[in-house]
Amino acid sequence: MGGFSVSGYGPERGTWSKLLARDSLARRLDWPMLLAAIALSMIGTALVYSATRNRSELNQGDPYYFLIRHVLNTGIGLALMIGTIWLGHRTLRTVVPILYGVSVFLILLVLTPLGTTINGAHAWIKLPGGFSLQPSEFVKITIILGMAMLLAARVDAGDRDHPDHRTVMQALGLAVVPILIVLLMPDLGSVMVMAVIVLGVLLASGASNRWVFGLLGAGTAGALAVWQLGLLDDYQIARFAAFANPALDPAGVGYNTNQARIAIGSGGLTGTGLFEGSQTTGQFVPEQQTDFVFTVAGEELGFLGAGLILVLLGVVLWRACSIARHTTELYGTVVAAGIIAWFAFQTFENIGMTLGIMPVAGLPLPFVSYGGTSMFAVWIAVGLLQSIKVQRPMSA
């Protein structure tokens, strides 16, 4: 089975010798990325607890309700990362058609009576025990793996230097199907992320720039057509209207962003102190444990604490870029590039909407926001990056 291998160690070598050997798995992992991601999840745990401990209407009377679930989600995410490293990105490459089919099936289930609406988006499947699943998070991964598999197949085989037009069309067709389904939910935030992923993957694959410029033009035309034809839901139109005019309906559609800016601005340089934020304690900012978790950091940890989150996210992206640059196969490069595009855009959109420089799109902050499916997806992505890092080049 694909995945990592550590060879050349006889039974006479001790466990610690194996772990510390120059070619061991432990030494080949990208520890700066891993430690930064763990630190982000730990910070997120404290922020989620601060945002939910007093909200009895959300936590069912248990102040530790979200704290326990967030820790559990993080633990499951770490286990999924380890499993992904063990399987290896090359093994996953061989089962991409199965993963793709499962992910498309799950998002189709959302459009059936099994789907449920949360915060205006009909993008969830309710599970027993109060849990829910957002399949579009897994679609981001399968789009990356599927497009990478197609675009890199002939290049890694040595038949071509870059993907031809037919291959690019096949890869785009693979991505378009789930994107259109997610658009029907409608989950516009996830569609935006997927579109950026597609562009990032194409740029990294070496495909002709005509495809990139063509997609940008088609995306702009499509967005205008969606707006003119009235295909957006009322709550989505309201969000864009509030972004264009922050003074519009400050007690209604503009309430979230106004309160978010007040919370962040009140934190100053060092913040009011963890669990001491008046905006957070007073429950003025809606969805503060998910989409607006950055406001808790801004208020209670201040500019320095919020800046630390940005630095840690920057470390994750920096190490991902290093992995993409140094891998010897196009498949690994394209997978890493898709993850970079995903993390970078989602981070910018999430923090941007709390600062009022981006429209509200309902996207979580990677590793920090509360949410099981999103946490699982980002840790699987880290597992893919680590797998690309630790696996040796395949012999010819």
C-alpha cells in the first residue's frame, strides 16, 4: 500500500534510535507546519469556549458543551491527518474516482429531505447526537485530488511537459459538477473557495495562461448573470448590499459586521483579557464561535493576539509553499498548490469579513473556528501536505 516507508532498520535498533534517525518519519515531517496548526487549534479552543460559555440558548445549559466538542473535533482531525499520512497521497491518487463519487453523492443528499438549513445555507446533513455534516468541505479535497490526478498524469509519466487542452477540459469538467450542485444549495462561500482552488490548481499545473484568463472572464460574466437573473437568495443579496453600504440597516443586515468591528476595535493592543471581552460576554456578535471567531481574538487578545493567529496561519502557508516548490512530481505540486489556494483565500475572506473589507460569506477560519466537518477537512489537507513532504521520490 502507498504511504511512507522507513527502511534499513534492523531489530537491534531501539525505538528511539529509529525515531531520531536521519531518515525516520518523525524527522521528515514538517514540524513548523504541524506545530503551527496545533497551536491554532489550541487558541481556537480557548476562543470557542469564551464565545459560547455564557450562551445558554446555544450550549444547552452546559458551558463546556462547545469546548468538549471542539476538542473532540480536533482530536478526530489529528487522527484523520495521521491516517492520511499513513495511506499517502499516492495511494489516494489511485482511489480518487471512488472519493469523488462519494463526495458528489453526499452533496446530492443535501438536496434531499435529509438536508437541513443552517444560517440560510441548505448545506448540511443532520446526524444523530446533535452532530451535523457539511459535505462541501470534503468536496474541496476531492476537487484538488481529482484535478491533480488528471492534470499530472501524462506529465509525471514523461509524455508531456504540461497538460494539453483536452486534459484541462477534463479537469474542469470534473470540478464543475460538484460546484454547480453546491451552488444549488446555495452555499456561495464554498463555491467561491472552490473557484479559487480551481485557479490555483491550473496555475500550478503549467496549463496555458489562456485557460486562467478565460476562467476569470467566464467567472465574472457568470457572477453578473447570476445577479441579473435573480438566482441569489434574499439573505445573500442582503449580505452584498451591506458590504457595499455598511450604513445600510445597521440593526438588521449590517448588524453582524458592525458589531464585529466594534469588538475588534475595543481590544486595542493587548486586548481586554481572555473571557473578559464585553462584546463577547454580552453576546453582541452573532455566530462568534464559527464565522466570527476572529472577533473574540481581536477583543480579548488584542492586536498582538490576533496578529499571532495571522503569523501562525502564515507559517502553515509558508511551509505548504516550500513543500509545493521542492516536490519532484507534478501531482504533489498541484495538490499542495490547491491546498494553499484554499487556505489562503478562506483565511483572507474570513478575517476580511470581520474587518468589513470582504462580504460576509459564512466561511470558517481554518483550524480556529468551531465546526467538525471543516476541522476534519483542514487536518486531512495537512496530512496530504505532510505525505508529500515525507514520501521519497518514486524510483524510475
